[in-house]
Amino acid sequence: MSRFWSQVVRDLTPYVPGEQPKIANLIKLNTNEHPFPPSPRVLDAIRNELGEDGARLRLYPDPNADLLKQAIAKRYAVDSSKVFVGNGSDEVLAHIFMALLKHDAPILFPDITYSFYPVYCGLYGVEYRAIPLAEDFSLNPADYRGQQGQNGKIGGIIFPNPNAPTGRLLPLAAIEQIVCANPDCVVVVDEAYVDFGGDTAIPLTERYDNLLVVHTLSKSRSLAGLRVGYAIGHPALIEALERVKNSFNSYPLDRLAIVGAVAAIEDEAHFQQCCHAVIATREALTAKLEELGFTVLPSAANFIFARHPQHDAAELAKALREKNIIVRHFKQARIDQFLRITIGTDSECATLVDALRALIG
């Protein structure tokens, strides 16, 4: 701590990302990265943008990233005025908290959810209320009917779908119930993992001006290292995000990120093939873990959330690490006996199962 720190910095509890260790021969199943490389078109697009001498890198990128916005709009059959892009979905979410969720009433999100949400609230001074998930970790739309905030008002609602870290999916009909029940506040659906087993709520943005849907290319498009995210919603919501973005960083996406993201979005066949492969591996891994006595929550993501009734989760995570296998363990109440396991390749998952079988006996 320094005497030069502002009070805001002193009061912050920063987000802790998943570990990125530099260990040889590591099986890394802790940060929900895609097990397969991105579309070959991504590399071609980046090479083409660089050219022979990389001279384009001396020039600023398009501040509006119009090429990318148009590709996203075409992919989801919406107008490009409904698209906002940013440097990863975390930056998009940060702008959302400032532009659309900072009001004189608390926002609502689940008690077990993406742990960046309360961090943003601390950074921007946003009051919030964590709504408990059900015993089976499902989200009940009736808990978000609006009469819970100051003077019966709420400042907004945000939740991942599928939820993180549980992987549980909320059907579109339930999302629509929440949106309809809260016409006077923004409902943000964070769909980082939806491509692995859910239906996107993006079509609902055509009917509801208070719905904003957030996506990332880090997961299903295998581009965690490129940092590209986007939001789709009513043009008035997008304008608010643009105003914040242009008051903070007018060039959030670099030239290589823009063309690489466009190439990834346009290669639908590669995208579908890789998603189906992850889903198949997830179902196979789930079955194997259940055979070992694990309880595995239903997952529509590229990870599973599992616990063993006779073995401490922290001890299992530690023992796996000694075998050069890393999974994610959360110390949070209610979920401290669960492990979040990213879906790796078939070979990686087989090695994980063998290790767990040896540990459990």
C-alpha cells in the first residue's frame, strides 16, 4: 500500500484470474480455454494484414471496428447499429457497468456467478444484491421480478447464461420472463459459454429494448489470446457504451484483432465442428466422473462443475497439481467442495480420469 493510492484503490478487492503457470508438460484445465486452435483463416487474415513488412502496424486501427461489427451483424441477422465491440468481453462488461448499471438503486446478480461482477461494482461504486441460487444451483426467474431494490426499484440485472462456474443453463423462455418483468431496467445476459449447448438470447433483442447480450471470442472461437468481445442490443444501449468507450479508449481493438475476429466469425464450419467436439468430450467426461462417484452438475458450457462426496475438493486439486494437472477450485461458500474442470482434448480428459481414479481408489 502506498500513500499515493486513491481511496478507490484502497477499497478494491481485485478479480483473481485463473492461474497461467509455466510448467512443462502441463494439462491445463483451469481457465476454460478452447482445446483446439482457431480457424486457419484467422492466421491467414493476420498474415495478410501484416503484409511483407508489417507497415500497417504504424497506422492506428479503425476506431469503430466497422468491419468486425458488420461481420457480427451478418452472423446474427441484426443491424450493425446494434453491435458494440471491445477488447475482450471483460472490457465490454466494464463499460456496461459504467454506462448502464450505475444508478441510484442496486443491481441484481446470482450469489454464485462470474466473480468479476462484484469487482466492477466496487470499482464504479455500484450497489448490488446477490440473489441466492436454488439448492440445485439453478436460477429462478421469480427472484428477479423487480420489487427488491430501494423504493421498489432496481438498477439492473446481470447474469451469465450458462452460469459460471456452475455451467447450468437458463432456457430462453425464462430469460424472457426476467426481461418482461423488468421493463424499466437493463437486463444483461453474459453468454460467454452459450455456444456449447444453449440458445442465444440475441433474437430477443429485436423485441425488447432493455436486453443486452454479451459474447466473447475467447471461448468457442479459440481466441482467448486475441481479446475480442461484443454486445448486441438496442441502438440506444449501444450508443451509451460507445460514449463510455470514446471517453476511455478510442482504439480498443488493434488491426490484427479486428481481421482475426472477422475471419473466425466467418468460418462457420470450423466453429461448429469444434463446438460439437467439445460437447461430445464433455458428455463422455461427465459419464466417466459419475462412474467414479462424482456428482456433476448439468453443463451447457465448455467445463463441468463436479464434487465427490468422500473427497475434499481442495485436496483433490492439490493432488492433481502434483500430477501436472490443473483444475479450478473456488473457496467460496456453497461451492468449496466443487472443482471446475475445463473440457480439454480427449487425451487430456483421459489422463485426468486416470489420475482421479488413482487418487480416489
